[in-house]
Amino acid sequence: MEKKDGFVTARPQKVLSLHTTHSLKFLGLQQYLGFWSGPNYGKGVIIRVIDSGVLPNHPSFGDEGMPPPPAKWKGK
């Protein structure tokens, strides 16, 4: 990947936890001021995420505390 034209950087996966649903406020950003308008609102910026797949043993997929499915449910 590093030898591809336009390659900038790659970083190993880092697991992060969500701390807020109010990202702008959390980051101290105001929609029409400062950071947003400085870099032209991100125009021309390319961001790529390479997803390494689903980890079925991740706690997010656990069913602990969930009731069983209804008896008539056939799994489809």
C-alpha cells in the first residue's frame, strides 16, 4: 500500500469508545467559526477507512441481558 501513488499514511487499528453524541460541542467547535471555515470546510480532503472486518466476539454483538426470541420466530 505504501508504494501506491498518493499514499499518505496508515495507522494500526485503535479501538475507541464513544464518549459523546455531541461531537461539535465536545471538540469545542462552532459550526460557522474557527476550525470549520479555516480549512475550507474540508473541501478537497480525502479520507479512507479500510475496515478489517467484523469481530463476532466483540462485546457489541453479545446478547447478555436480552430476552430469548419469540417462540414463533424461525430465524429469517
